[in-house]
Amino acid sequence: MRLDDLVSAIGAAYACGTPLRLRGAGSKDFYGGMLLGDVLEVGAYRGIVAYAPSELYITARCGTPLAEIEATLAEQGQMLAFEPPQFTGASLGGCVAAGLAGPRRQQAGAVRDFVLGVKLIDGTGQVLDFGGQVMKNVAGYDVSRLLAGSLGTLGLLAEVSLKVLPRPVAEATLLFAMEEGEAIARLNQWGARPLPISASFWSAGQLFLRLSGARAAVDAAQQKLGGELLAEAGDHWLAVREQQHAAFGTGPLWRLALPSGTPPLGLDGLLASEWGGGQRWYAGDQPGAVLRQAARQAGGHAVLYRAAESQRGLEGAFAPLPEPLLALHRRLKKSFDPRAILNPGRLYAEL
Amino acid sequence: MKPMPTSEPRFATDRPQLARRLQAILPAHCLLLDDEELRPYECDGLTAFRELPLAVCLPENETQVVAILRTCYQLGVPVVARGAGTGLSGGAMPHAQGVVLSLARFNKILRLDPLARLAVVQPGVRNLAVSEAAAPHGLYYAPDPSSQIACTLGGNVAENSGGVHCLKYGLTVHNILRLRLVSIEGEIFEIGSEAPDAPGYDLLALLIGSEGMLGVVTEVTVKLVPKPEQARVVMASFAAVGQAGDAVAAIIAAGIIPAGLEMMDKAATAAVEPFVKAGYDLEAAAILLCESDGTPGEVAEEIERVTAVLTAAGAREIRVSQSEGERLRFWAGRKAAFPAIGRISPDYYCMDGTIPRKRLAEMLEAIAGMEKKYGLRCANVFHAGDGNLHPLIMYDACQPGEWARAEAFGGEILELSVALGGSITGEHGVGIEKINQMCVQYKSPELQVFHAIKAAFDERGLLNPGKAVPSLHRCAEYGQMHVHHGELKFPELERF
Ligand SMILES: Cc1cc2nc3c(=O)[nH]c(=O)nc-3n(C[C@H](O)[C@H](O)[C@H](O)COP(=O)(O)OP(=O)(O)OC[C@H]3O[C@@H](n4cnc5c(N)ncnc54)[C@H](O)[C@@H]3O)c2cc1C
């Protein structure tokens, strides 16, 4: 597949006003709002375009499997620091468009924090280049980062450049028995101290804490924090990252994003929490309105993360936006995709 | 110098009417109208471009900000927001037909939450003041521009400012959680949140670095991070700049992300050494400063690895700071580089291109050639770790033709930055200064998208008009002028 194929597909859809549903590997079909429009498969537009380990960037086409990117980086002792889930063969384009990060999110940053540049095909079929491959670039508005998490509603991310980082030299996982409230309090106290904490996962009375960094730093932190050292913790963190851990279940799932120090909400259905308390998972049979309200009150928001499409359509996957902000979203959408053909309803029904 | 181009939209403000309307909404001590009082606002840190505004507003609360913006919107008057005026690209330079909206009195830290590790501050709070307030809790605000004693958070947000520690700790965009913004129509927006991943488009990313073009920031929530237990600096000197550049790449290739990684060339060390007595190797073609932070064991481990890489890269001399005092002295020279150049030259012009690290030697060689071509000296300081170069071109504004030569010299550096795969600005912004080079960095379809984004926030183009994004017409003119490739026919003439 060539770039021109994608350009002409979108150009033709623009000419006829045909809605398109952009699809990489389809690993996140479960995520977001409605899946509307003719499917445009982009997974075949793949391949690493450039990788410069000493410049800390990699550039690849949207269909490139994350697994291929991670393997290439690993050969040079590097990684995608935001630890994106791969689910069933996720592609780079879908990863950036969905903006989902893994266990290292609180320490390393979100997907958008690592986006350096993009090649975009907008809703008229025009190819646009924003950002680049250098670490710092403030020329023009930062469109590349705006696109992270936009779920393909502003354009097709044909190519993305990401910042990469070295893998930590040492890693250790500590296990503590503690209840939710204590885990949240401890994690926030530890977060204010210079400790090399790179991930946390709490579920069913157990707190898993991952330390990453220089050998000396990891050893020193282990001494300070106590807990039980968990050997071979790699599988545990992989299961958390891929949401294969038993706590996530297989049914509908709500994700609450909260200020990390928010005390336990005291609602039924809590399955697990991550990111020092900033991300908490609830079973999906909760009334959405209750979770949305509780999250809002705490200064956060709730996402209907995994559910049947009909329920996502009914409730909306994402917390509703206040009217002036929604109007701003509409104006931005219009400037990238004037006929609203790209992934209609995938982010909000109104976009 | 009047930089305003002919091709930007024109405004014709009724000055007495504007004054009356502003007097009706602001107490006398919040409004400046006399030329004498307006004079201090005529430029920012880029003093080559000056313009007197019609009025300066110094509001004390958000209600006043809303009222000022509504008034200007109704009257069609341009508004330029201003923090401390330390910007280096003319971003806060006033508009001749407009109002300067200074946030200087928005100088309170509204909330500092050590458990949540964040602070809610007004935009006029100085960068360093945030870290000072957080220090008793063992926390600090990571981005540390060299101007941090003076520059404000509002300015930092508008420019996406960096500092010497941003390779490891990120730029402003990585350290802001939430903004409160007033649009030109006087509407208030909350962007981002204390919780991760606010719903909708990542408008925070769009607003940070938007140079006062999209709205006026009235509140900023910043992330605070724990202060490392210890920091130490390795200072290494090299006989050739190429070697120093390769050493930077080698450190990163070895899997080390130092807390800071800076370079200065011989002209820069020669200028600062008499001033700060940092003990730099003045024979060296370039020196590197490489900081490690963390637990004492971690720092020792990293310094050992860094030293090995630097030795293999051919360093002439390597010194490791043995005390906090010595560490600060090593840094003092780097932090004082701009004022030190100001002492040896009547004026200097600071550039801000970024390039891939591996092209550094090439760039410095080209700059040496340009020094001869334009007959001006240039000292180079470099955020080497993230490829952000600050050539300081020395000139004398009182010598006819020198500024024009300095400007052409700078323009050539920026265009070479783009050609080498980098950008015309890493942290100082486009402002009015690099508006022409934007035509080199972006093609018209991308510029059109920028204009569409601007229109989504500010349809009538009243916020900071003529800055940051050039009109397509302007680029067409610049393109024509550029046919002869950098060889301007009449270099002594003002451009636009
Ligand atoms: C000696 C020296 C050293 C420097 N070192 C560095 C450095 O290391 N790294 C770096 O990145 N920069 C550096 N700078 C540049 C400058 O300090 C930064 O760009 C700084 O962020 C500007 O802040 P300010 O408050 O002075 O903003 P101003 O210069 O007043 O304004 C800058 C821009 O911000 C806009 N603005 C200001 N406040 C608001 C607001 N509330 N809402 C919307 N828009 C607003 C203005 O319109 C303008 O476009 C240096 C400057 C000097 C003079």
C-alpha cells in the first residue's frame, strides 16, 4: 500500500461525502463511541521509515505493528516509555489516535508527551506535515500532539515520529498487602519523594509497586520501602499493560481518571487502580450516571471503556463536554474535516 | 524598527473612544494611556523591534480581563498579552493600533498541594517563585529557563519554554496539568484537569506554545516533582567541536539521559570566564556540562559511565563537581552566557534553531563561515542534549547596517536548521522575529491549517495579530525576495 492509495481513498470519500471508519489492526474496535462509515483499512501502510537511536526518535507508517517497533527498539536497548497496550496486534496509528498508555504513564508521561511529528491526511485528502523528529520545536501550533487521542476524527495519521528512551538498567517489583485507602495515601506520599517508582497496580488488597532506574537507585528504594520482593514480575506487568490480568474481567468496563490523591470513592464494583490512584477501573454493570457524577465531583472524568457498541452509543463513551468547549471542538473538527467524514461519532456523537 | 508588514490586516482604532471605554471598566491605577508611561512596554527581550501601544491595561482580576477583552472585541482592537516581557522573539511586542494586556498583577500562588504535587498559580507568577514556594515540601517545578528569576508562567505557557533540564524532565508542555483561558469574546474555558487525559481533544497541547494567539491565560496548574537527593556536574573540554558533538551523541547512545547536557564554544567560554570565574578550560574549542541527579549511589554510577564515554570521545580534561558550591559555579557560566555576551558587545541577537544532534559540527562550521560573510562575531551556547542551539550574534545597533547584517546572519542560521532536519525555534517562539522563516519551515497547506485553528479561537484575528503564523501573502512576497537564495540584493534595506 502506498500513501497515494490512502490519499485517493480519502479524497474520493470527501468528494462524495462518504463517512469513513479508519481502521489499523482493529485491536481497539471496543473503544470509543460509534463505529460508523465504510471501513478504510490502513494496516497495510506499514514499515519503519527512520530510526536513530542516538537522536532518540523513530518514525514509522501507521500500519506498523507496535510489536515490530518495540522489537526494533529493544535491539538498541530502547523502548516506548509510555508502554502502550498491544492487545491483538495494535498498530502505531491506532495507538497514537487512541492515546492509551500503560503502567508507566504516571512517571513517564502520556502518548502525546512522546509525539514529535506526524504526516496527516486530512478530511479533504490533503497531506500535511507537522512537527518533526527533533526534541524541541515550537514553530507553529503543536498539531502533532493535538492529534494524540483524537481517535481519527481530525485526519488519518499516516506516519508518526515518536521520542524513544533507553530501557532502565534495573527493575524490581515490591508487593504490599493493603486496602485501597491506604494504598492511595502511601502512593501519593511516596510520589512526593525522589523514589524511582515506575508503576503501581492495586487490586483486591494487594499493591504491586515497580521500581525502575539505575541499579543503585532501585536497591536504595527497595531498602527504604520494604514490602515483599516479587521475582519474575515481568509477566505481571505485561498482564496489567495488556489488561489480561484477572482483575479486568471480560465484561463491560469503566475507567475513572481522577486526581491521584482522591480518597476511595466508596462505590461498588472497584476492580483495580493504577497510576498512583489516577486511574481506577470499575465493573461495567454500574449505572453510568453514578460513576460519571462521582468522577466529576472528584475533579476527574469517567470513560465507558469497554462495552457493547449499543451501550457506548447510548451513554456516550466519554464524559460530555460543556457547551462552549464542545462548540470549540466542532470548529476545530470542521477545519480539519469540513464534511465530517472521518470516524463520525467515534469521539462524540456531535463530531 | 517598525516590523509590521504591509500584508497583514490593518486596524484603525479610535483612540479617544478606546480610552473612554477602558476608563469605564478599569480603575485609574490599572490603565496607562500616556506615551511616557507606555514607553517601557514598547518591546520585549528582543529590543530590535519596538512599537508603542495605544494603552496598557494592568487588570487585577479575571472579571476585568473579561471586560477588557469584550471591549476590544466590540471595538475591533488588537490585544497583546504580556508577562514579564523577557521573550526573545518579539511575541509581546505591542501592536501600534492595540492594547497591551499585562498580567503582571496576577502574581499569586493560589494553591500548593504537596500531596497531589501540584500548584495552581496566576499567570504573572515568576517561574522561580513556584519552585521557591514548593521547596519546603522537597518539590520543585522542573522547567527552568535561564530567565527564571524574571519570566512568568503565562509567558512560559505561551512559549512552551524549556531550560537546561528539559531533556530529562520535559518542556513546559510536559509539566502543565490545566489552564484557565479567556477567549477574545470574553468566554472562559477550563482546559485539561488535575486528573490524567481530560476528555476531548488535547487542547492543552495546542495552547501551550501558542504565543498569546488563541486566548489569555488567567490560571495555570503546574506539576511539581520531588527534588533529587543529589546532583553533580561533569565538565569536559574538547580540542574540536566535532568531538564534543560526537560525545553528546555517544552519551545518549550509551543509554544515559543526563539531567542536563549543555555545550559552550570557545567564544562563549571566553566571554563568561572573566565574569563568573567558573574555571572553564579556555584553550578548549568547546566544553560540555553534563549533570547527573538522583541518589548518591545512582549519581556515582552515572558519573562513572559518563566519564568513560567522555574519555573515549577524546576529552582533553574532565572535572567532576566535588561540592554543591562547585556544581553551581560550573553552571553559573552557562546561565550567565547571555548577559556576559551583553558585556563584550553593545548588542547581541540570540537565535534558537534546533538540529539533529549529529549535525552539530556541520552547523558550527557553517556559522564560522557566516561570521566572515557578514563580518560579525558569534558565540554559541547549546542545549546539546536536545539539539537546541543558541548562537549569539554580536552587533552594534548604532553602526549603520549592522542590525540588517545580524538579521540576515540569523535568518541564514534558521534556514540551515530547517535544511539539516530541524526547526527554526526550539523554545523562544516565532513571534515577529521568525515570521519569514515560518515560510521556509512550512508549506502553505500547513500554514492554512494554523490559520484555521487561529480562527476557531479568534475569528477576527484580534489576539497578537501579525505574529507566529505568517499570512500566505507574506510568504509569497518572502519567496520572491528569496529567489536569489539568501543573497539579498540590498542587505542594508529594512525587510518589510
Ligand atoms: C536572559 C534570558 C534568558 C532566557 N533563557 C531562556 C531559556 O533558557 N529557555 C527558554 O525557553 N526561554 C528563555 N528566555 C526567553 C523568555 O524568558 C521565555 O520565552 C519566557 O517564557 C517569557 O516569559 P515572559 O513572562 O517574559 O513573557 P513575555 O515576553 O511577556 O511574553 C511572551 C509571549 O507570551 C504571551 N503571553 C504572556 N502572558 C500570557 C498570558 N497570560 N496569556 C496568553 N499569552 C501570554 C505574550 O503575548 C507573548 O507572545 C530567555 C530570555 C532572556 C532575556
